[in-house]
Amino acid sequence: MADRSLEGMALPLEVRARLAELELELSEGDITQKGYEKKRSKLIGAYLPQPPRVDQALPQERRAPVTPSSASRYHRRRSSGSRDERYRSDVHTEAVQAALAKHKERKMAVPMPSKRRSLVVQTSMDAYTPPDTSSGSEDEGSVQGDSQGTPTSSQGSINMEHWISQAIHGSTTSTTSSSSTQSGGSGAAHRLADVMAQTHIENHSAPPDVTTYTSEHSIQVERPQGSTGSRTAPKYGNAELMETGDGVPVSSRVSAKIQQLVNTLKRPKRPPLREFFVDDFEELLEVQQPDPNQPKPEGAQMLAMRGEQLGVVTNWPPSLEAALQRWGTISPKAPCLTTMDTNGKPLYILTYGKLWTRSMKVAYSILHKLGTKQEPMVRPGDRVALVFPNNDPAAFMAAFYGCLLAEVVPVPIEVPLTRKDAGSQQIGFLLGSCGVTVALTSDACHKGLPKSPTGEIPQFKGWPKLLWFVTESKHLSKPPRDWFPHIKDANNDTAYIEYKTCKDGSVLGVTVTRTALLTHCQALTQACGYTEAETIVNVLDFKKDVGLWHGILTSVMNMMHVISIPYSLMKVNPLSWIQKVCQYKAKVACVKSRDMHWALVAHRDQRDINLSSLRMLIVADGANPWSISSCDAFLNVFQSKGLRQEVICPCASSPEALTVAIRRPTDDSNQPPGRGVLSMHGLTYGVIRVDSEEKLSVLTVQDVGLVMPGAIMCSVKPDGVPQLCRTDEIGELCVCAVATGTSYYGLSGMTKNTFEVFPMTSSGAPISEYPFIRTGLLGFVGPGGLVFVVGKMDGLMVVSGRRHNADDIVATALAVEPMKFVYRGRIAVFSVTVLHDERIVIVAEQRPDSTEEDSFQWMSRVLQAIDSIHQVGVYCLALVPANTLPKTPLGGIHLSETKQLFLEGSLHPCNVLMCPHTCVTNLPKPRQKQPEIGPASVMVGNLVSGKRIAQASGRDLGQIEDNDQARKFLFLSEVLQWRAQTTPDHILYTLLNCRGAIANSLTCVQLHKRAEKIAVMLMERGHLQDGDHVALVYPPGIDLIAAFYGCLYAGCVPITVRPPHPQNIATTLPTVKMIVEVSRSACLMTTQLICKLLRSREAAAAVDVRTWPLILDTDDLPKKRPAQICKPCNPDTLAYLDFSVSTTGMLAGVKMSHAATSAFCRSIKLQCELYPSREVAICLDPYCGLGFVLWCLCSVYSGHQSILIPPSELETNPALWLLAVSQYKVRDTFCSYSVMELCTKGLGSQTESLKARGLDLSRVRTCVVVAEERPRIALTQSFSKLFKDLGLHPRAVSTSFGCRVNLAICLQGTSGPDPTTVYVDMRALRHDRVRLVERGSPHSLPLMESGKILPGVRIIIANPETKGPLGDSHLGEIWVHSAHNASGYFTIYGDESLQSDHFNSRLSFGDTQTIWARTGYLGFLRRTELTDANGERHDALYVVGALDEAMELRGMRYHPIDIETSVIRAHKSVTECAVFTWTNLLVVVVELDGSEQEALDLVPLVTNVVLEEHYLIVGVVVVVDIGVIPINSRGEKQRMHLRDGFLADQLDPIYVAYNM
């Protein structure tokens, strides 16, 4: 590493690179310490103002340590916390640190996520962000204006220089925001501007700018060096100075962070997407344009490389069993295998004689002692599982050879540790597909298997039922004298099956024939020069791969002696294998690079080490490019101990092709091994470009030797037709040989793709008549026939058309000082497919002692490093608590299981950083609104194409002849008086209590008399005049109805107001006060109880008692009757005011005249066929809209009995409403969504008990949900399905539709067709178009018709901008003309811009005379094939959503409910969701039903689902507790209240993630 003291210094890149090279030369012993010092001071002398005094000026611990020997220097640097051995590379660490040095002096730009205290693992003050600062605020280490920070201060906190490194061209995915500067900003701001100006802009397609939507093309100007930027960097320190997008100041930590995020995203990173007009329905994702400067292969077509001839040695045995028989009888005393205990002492020596006799016993026992004589369990050719622990190679060896002798096929697998091991299910699938019924195991292993309470071995998850058979001698039968195994020459029968785990976690069985087995042993013997009685030390897993081939098979063919070192011994003593090499004078050792690394870490200048006996050190994972540094370092340290350079022999292997290549042990030590320094940028395009080690993004690879004897090798393009690569192209290595696997057991399709490949020349001709096998290795054949491997197909991630190797990404992440924050070797890198491209995910285990801030800094640095070195963005970086990632049986990370947990949201990370804005560059182009076609042209176009204008109407009120007596009266007050005279004892209202009993009822005459008394009270006590406004603050019930008619009798205008909630006065009382104030109420009527509540101490804290108007309580009414009942002079005068708070937080009161009220009641009476003998159950809030009309007005007009069920009573008894409907044999009932949801959730498990209680819904003809929104199909369907068993007919459930301008436009009546459902394309909908699709098609959205248009109502669909009429099935605003339209807004509170044109608009073309009211809702009309009651074709109205709720993002219109539906589906713990926008960022708030530890699981899933289904990037994900999202009485989400709460930091969120 370049000396730490240089980090504060601005050294040019080439000087840093040269220093790194010097450092490497010193560590490899190429130069002396003195030479190093001399060259170093010469290099940096020019950059030091006073060379002699620099050392004293630096703090003591920053000095470069001067060490006597390179070996101890190597040790000291790493023993503190060594990283994952596979990815060790000093050069690479150097490169990463150099790249990060570029980013140094900048403040951390990524806003840190907010966590609730209970969720923070480490609750130290350092980890906690104080509420008044954001993580981007100016704190220690910020760059001073004079930019003269000392090296120490710039080191103290990890300051990030700039994300965009000047040295690395085309860093594609930096994520950054402006740094904090002092107000003068002379130094840092200018420097930043320079950096921004100098950024090398390559032709990478840019992430769309989510913060602005412009129609012009952005122009990038590359400024000359040294010019300064005009824009000063914004300050983040003071949240008080923050402003919203509209320039409104806000004082909040949350908004400061969001603003910080917005500014980060605004920074032009790459040229923005070209914005094209999107064709009508082809909303295509942005296609990645190939970089014109990308390197392309230019070499000639490669030639297949042939290995040397496989020599035929005369005494080679005809089969492996024959070899065992030979050595077992000729040299029974020769040692075959020595096993070690955990102290490194020999535990057991297996001789060839013992192996032969034990294998015979195993063969005889499995063939003759399992099952019966007539029905043996195992026959020759059957498969059996071998389950042996890693510390018992002797038992495994005997069982394996026993199977070969019995002609049974062994399937070695790992020992299952628990019933639900990671990947265990897939192993079970392999065993099942192989038809395995018997498992051979050792005594110790059998005892250690998990047992049920009865002592039986339970069936493991996904495994077939197995018979466990122990192969120890005492359990085996001695074969009779006349029994002898049938030993024949090797043939094409299957010898064994080796398991292989695929990228997706599935486990396949590779079959190896007896011929292939023998030929492979012969090829290895020839390549490695094995001779009889050689000693070999094996550290590898002997059950598969290189460990099996050398340590179990080839060793027996050559009568070699294997010293087996168990993994458990390596953990205790990493030097054990070196000690055994010395002790046994071993000629060969089989290791992995990690074993070499561990030996280096543990090495302490032992005197007695002598490795001169080694002629071959086989590095099994030599195909991993990152193994080279371990090999180099190992040679560097142990060269003085007799290790020769030519002894290190990396090899490449794969389960399918067995040994692919191996470096031969040469006697010529002058010939250096092959190595290449390749450009990583070139590799991502599959092209070989040799580079210099000075470059940061290079990969150094070593050769893995030559092709195996008797084999032919070539490389083919990894995808598509297997065409031969060019000489400078990376491809998948393919091998044609006898010594390979032959198939995936039982999978013929996959076998064909892998084992039967015919490579083609460029002209399309096959290069051989014999099939080749894909090895799964990516590489090339270099000069001299040397094979180089750069990665594996399984680790390949193709991001935006460029290939990245997971191992390379791991290496870079680990080079960013991981020791402090994450565990070495506990890091997983994989890709997930989101929006048709692969996205890189990194998951690492976090150390328990690292703070939030530290980890977050590390994560930010990892993103920078990967961006600089690989020019690729990381989609998600997650840290999980220590020891929580799923493990493989050998202790590594189970990658596919980790990926599975990530995708299903069960990973439970403790830190997450998502960067979708930088990674996702293939979003559809933002929509550009084309110039509107004029309304006349649209109409003409419709006429020409034969499309009718979208208009429809209900039945005509005037033409319907019925014996409606109420029609004679103009006013409801008159209707009530008439009913009190003609049918005085007829019950109009029945109120139920929570037990379902009648709490109160009203006959016509009782209601009339109470209304009279209330009128007297208003006139005498209240001194109210005709036309005064009266606020009625009552709970749902009879008092409210009486008070309403009392007002009418007194000539006053009533306004119904929901009373404040006793448990929540502080938030509900101000709303009451606001309505009373805005409605200009002269008096407030209520009950005695509420009267006390309004004057209570709690209420006084919220609203000053003196500010209320006159309060009258109606519990004590006067006895006398009024002198006269007021009769309005004109039907168009005000009857009542209807106040309601919209979901956007707007309070609007509409005026209802007497004429409109009577017309409304008549329309509903006709639609629902209401008359005095009918009963209707109502479970609604009676304060506004249709709910109020049904509760208070309809019974008086139509004379039917209303059974009133206050919705609040359902909280104590959810079945109350349905029991009432059943008990009163009701045919028609009305409810709200909240009531329906409460029943669905609360009664889901009680349908059987309700049935037993006699609940019967079979008489229900209409069950209408009263709503002012798009029908919630999912809820109505689950309600119908749930109560179908209780007799509810699915066709009975429907919805109504009303809004502020007309309280009921549609309502499913008793006659007419059932509501229909259509499916529309959601993508077209975003472009304000309707495209009908089939159910189940991608992006389809079901829309249910909102009931039937009411009598007297006319509807037209108009363009909201041009006000022109639209055609059938076209999306536009719903306009309505009706006698019961409201006559205008009384007042609007919250958005005064809404003017009266809502109530009297005219079309700009066509019928320009009719006056329409604009509903503010988008929808469309569609003429169906169904027939209406009057015999005409039925017109269905489909409501899509409110215009003021819709969000315009990237030029498209989104309805929040669609995004919310997707999010709720994303994870089982999401119970509710609400979305809103803030400065063009999409904020998603989710309610979590689960432990707080699950909160972070939701962040990636929410981001994924919104990207996949809506092509939007989520800016902020907020996880909150259940019940935080405010919902009004109609069951609608109050998104704007939520937004205000979020920005004011009032939600107490569990977690807030700011996506980059």
C-alpha cells in the first residue's frame, strides 16, 4: 500500500501507481528496503515542500513502518484481520485505495437512512444522527475555504473526494451530491466545479433525470480545465434554510435529507436519455445503445488446441477395481490413507489390504443383506447415497470402492446438519430423481444425525425416504468363501454421480462412466507424473472434485499414500498441511489458495520447515483469477524454505469436464509461469486487451497449464450458437475427451445443451464430428497453448450488455478496508433481474462492534470503488448481522439461498443502501405531450371512424309514471308532515346497538313532533332567523335525523358534522371547529354528552371555548309546538350544506337546494324500488354524500324503514351488520369500504360459527358499497367469496359512485344487467388512453363498472384540457348533468383555485348549450352488448381515479392506488401502503405487520416491484407501524395528511431509506 502518510497529498496518478509498484517489488523481495526508500523519496520529492521535515510533521502512527524482512512485513500487515483468501491481491487493494483517494476530500453525499432507536444495533452516540443535523451537514473534517486541511484532519472522518474520478474514464455510476462549502466557497466549490467539468462523458445511456421534466434536450458542455462552475454548491447544514420545490421554507430533518437526495440526483451524471414521442401503445424500455468506442475482438479465429497423446503404459490396470485388487493382494501392507485427528496426530492408517477386504464386505452387504433374498433393496446399477463427514476419508473410501465392486452407483453428498439446511431440499431432489433409497454412512455420522424424540432419523426437507446403513466392520457381513466381486474391464456403465450446485441453487448429478473414470485417472497420472508409493498430502474435500480425483481415485490406481488433512485440523492449525509435507517428505500436495493464505498468516519463521521434497503443489482453485496473489505471496515467503517456483501448479476443473487443464511440474526453473495483465474494461466486453499494472482496473491472471492428455480444447461464444472465438476474445472453454462426465442424470434437455456441443467455425461448419462439453469456465488459450481462466459462467452477471464477474466485484469490495466493518469471506455478490436487466446485489455480514455511521461510510466507499474499477453500478448493498447468512456444508456462503432470501424478503438486513437511480438506465422514455388535437377534429375523427360520442343517461325522471304521492310536494319538510298525518305510526327508522338489539326507533309522527320541538328551540333559545346555518354535531343515530328536520321546520340550513373522537380530541376537534367556522354556522346543536366534551379541559387545549358559536343541547327540548312551520319560498333555496374533506386534504362544502334534494330522493327511490313496506339496512357514516342522504332523507321521502347500524359499533361486534341483515330478512343494504374491510378481516375465520348461529344472506338482492373512488375489486371479490357459503349471491355486491358536484351518479338498482368488469392496459392508462386487454395479460388492470346510472342523470366524457367531447372507450373527465347536481361550492378550504366552473361548464364543441358539472374524476363510458331495463343497449361507466389524486411522473399520469396495490403484494408483512410525491420524488410509505427487524427487507422489494410494474424509481421508502397511514370514515387514505406528517417528522418511522 502506498504509504498512509501520502493520502492527504495530491500526488498524480502515475506517481501513485509507481509507488504501488515499488511497494509490490519490496513485498516480493525484488528490491531491498534501502533501495525502496531511495526510489520512493526520489518519486515524491518533487511534491514535498520540505522533504527533510515531513516525517516529523506527521503524527507518529501515520509513518510507514520500517521492517527488517519482507516476510514479517507481509505478516504484520495482514494478521490483524485477514480478508477472504480467495480475493487477496495487494495490487488490487492498491488500485482500489488509489481510486478511493480520488474521492477523498468530499463530504459524504448519500443521505444516511433514518432508523428508529430500537432498530439500531449499536446505540452509541456516534451511530445516532442527532435530529438537527443531516448526514450531509458540516461537521468535523469538512473542507475549509482555503482548502488547507492537514493530512490528519482529512483522515479523521472518511471524507469522500469526488465520486467521479478524473483518472478513471467513464465512471458510469457515481452517486453523489454537492459537498458542503463555506459561504465563500472559494476552494472546494471551485474544485468541485472543475471535477464536474472534467468528467469524461462516455456514451453510456444516462439514468433519466427524475427531478425535472423538460421537453428540451439537455446540452452537456465540457469546460476547459480550470474554469469554474457558476452554480455554487447548495448547503445542507441548516435544515431551517431548506426550501421546497415551490420555494416554501420547511423546517425539518426529513425534508433536508430529501432535498439532499434531490440535489444528488439532479447532478448531470451522463447525457440524459433522448426523449422521443412514445408510440401509442409501444411503451418500450430504453434499449442500451452500444458504445461506439467499445473494444471489439480483432484476432483471427482460434484453432482447437490438442493435448499430448495419452500414452498407453503396459502395466496400467484395465479398471480401477482391478487396481485395488492388485494392490490389495500384492502389497496388502502398503499404506493407502492416513487420517489425522484435530491435534495433527495420525488417527488411522488404512492399508491397501484393509481397503480391499473392507470394500469386499461393503459390496457383499449392500447386495445381499439389505431387503430379502427374493426382493433385495439394492441391485447392480442402482444408485446409493454416500453420507460421510469430512474427517473420515477411510470410511468413505471403503464405501466408495465397495459400491464400485458391487456395480452400484455411489452418489456422494454432504452430511445434513439440520432438518432445514440451506440447499438441503435441492439435494433431496437429486436423490429423489436418482431413485436413491439407501444411504451409506459411518457410525459416528449416524449418531450425529438429527433424531426425532423416538430416536428415528426424520425425513429431511425434500428428501426421499431412506434406509440408513452403517458401513463399519462390525455392521458388515463377511462374504462367504465362494462369493467374489465381478471385476471386469472399464465399460460405459455409470461409475459414480458427482453433485453440482447451479447458479439458481438447483442440484444436478453429473454421471461419470467407468471408462471416463479410468481414463481420467490415467490422464492425471501422465500429467502429474505420478509413480508408485509416492506420498500426497490432501487438504481438499475428498468427496468431490479435485480432492476425490487425486486423493481417492488416482492415488489407488498408482498405489500412492494419501495423508488426509481434515478441515477441522486446518481451522486449529493452518500450518498442519505444511508440517505433514515436511514430516512425510511428500512429493505432492493438493490445496486451495485459501490454505496457502492461512499458512502465510499463521507462519512464524518456523525453523524446521523444508519444502524441497515437493515436486508439485496442486492449487485446486487456480482457475479463480484471484488465487494468483496467494500463489505469489506463498512462493515469496517459502522460497527460502526449499519451495521451487515451478512446483506451484494451478489447475482448472469443472464437475462436467472433470480436470480441464493443469500446469505440469517442469524441471526447468528458468521458464517463468505464464501470466497476463488484462484490462477489466476489455473483459466486460469479452475482449482480451493486455494492460499495464499501473492501471487501476486490471485483472492479473495466471495460466492453469496445458490441455489434458488426450483432450481437445476450444473456446466458444458464451451465448447463442457455439461459434469459435477469435484469439483475442473471451469465451466458454469447451473440451472433447473421453475423461469427462457424460450427462446430467435424468435430464436429457440440459444434457444436450452442455454435453453435446458442436463448435462452429465462422462459416457455420462444425470443427469436429465428436461432441464437446461446456466446462462452465470463461477464458482463452494463450500463447504456447497455455490455458487462462478469467471467471466462471455461474459468476457471470450481464449488466447493460457488459459482463462482470461476481468474484471480481467481491475482490473490489474487500479491498475497501473491510476488517473494521464486515467479516472477511462472508460476502455474497449476485444479480437479480429487475426491469429486463441484471442488477448487482452485494450482501455482507456486519461486525457487531461497527457503528451505523461507519458501516454506512464503508458502503458508500464500496459503491465508489466498484464504480471506479468496474464502471458498473451496485443496485443494492445490504449488511446483515454477523452469522446470519445461510452456509454451505463446508462453511462458505450459500449464494442461491442468500439470493432467495433477498428476493422473498427474509434476509433481515441491518443496513441497506439502494442505488436504483444510478443503475436503472433502461426506463421507458419520458412521455412528451404532443400538441393537443382540437375538439372539433376529435369529434370529426370519431364520426369518420364510426365511433359514437361517449355519453349516456339514466331513465328519464319526467316520463316515469308511478303512484308517487311524495312527488306532489316540493319540500322534504312537507313530505314528513304529510306522512305524520296519513301514516302516523309507520316506523321510519330503527337504530341498533352493538348487541343487535333495537336502541331506538322513530315513527312518522314521533319524528314530526321532535322536529317541531327542535324548531321551537332554535327560534326561541337560539333566536335564529330564516336561512341561518346550524351545525349538527351528533353521533350516528336518531337525534341527528330529528335535528335535521327541526332545522328545516325552522327554516334554517343544517350542516352535519362528525363529532370529535373522545380519545383523540387534539386532532379531531380542530376539524369540527373548521367546518363550523367555514360554514358560517350561527349555532351548534348537539347532545349533552358532546356539549360537556366541547367544554372539557382537553378540548380547551385544542380550541378556545370562547370561540364557539351558541351551543344548544337537544336532550332537554321545550314542550310547546311552533306557531307555524317554515315553508321555503323557492325550491332553489338552500336545503342543507354537505361538507367533506377530500383525500387530498381539501375541505369543501357544496350547496344542496330543496329541488335537488327532492330530485335526489326520487331518483334513488326509482332506482332501488323503495316503498313503505320495504326495509333497508344502512351501515354508513351519516355526515356527507350519499351516506347522509340514505341515513336521513330517503326514508322520509319513500316511506321505507331504515335499519340504522352505526359503523363504530362494528369495532366491538364485527358481525353486527350482517346479523342484522339476516335477522330482518333485508333485501337491500348499503355499507362503506371500511365496514366491508372490517367484516372481511374480522370475520374471515368465523363463517362456520356464523352459519351455526343462523346467519343467512340469501335474501340480499343488492349490497352497495357507497364510494367516491374507483371500485375496489379485490375487496368486493374477497367479501363475496367469503360470505358465499352464507348464501350471499356474488352478483348482489356492487358499488356506487358519487363526488362533490353530484353525490350519487351511479347506483346499482334492482333491475338492469349486473356490473361488468373490463381489463385495461395499465401502461396505456398512464398515457391517458384506454386499451382493452384480456384477463391475465401482462400489465392488465381490472376495472369494475360503478353501478348503474341513476334516473335523471346524464353523463358525457370530455377532455379536461380542451373541454371537447370524447368517443366511446376514450379516457377523459366524467361530466354530469342532473336535477340533483349540487348548485355550487359554498366554500372551499385548502384550495381556493377550484372555481364554480366545476358546476356550470359547457362543452367547447358539439352540444355547447347544456350546462354540466365536472366531477374531477377520470373515467370512460363503454357501450356493452347487454340490454337495459328499457330494452336498449347498456352503457357502462368505469371510474379510473380522481384528477387531483393522480401524480404526474416522467410525463405520465399515475394513480396512487395502482402503485399501492403492487407494493402491498410485494411482501406478506405489508398491510397497507400509501404513496405521494415530494419534489418529483416518489415516496412510498408502508405499514409493517411484523417485527422491526423485517423493516429493511421491504426496501428492496418495494423498489423492485414499483420498477417492474410501473417503470418508476422509488425515491424514499418509509416503513411505519400499523395504523400510521390516516384513513377517513369512507375508508379512503388521506395521503396529503400523511405527506405533511412525514415532512414535519411526525410519523416516528421504523426506517427511512433514501434510494440513490
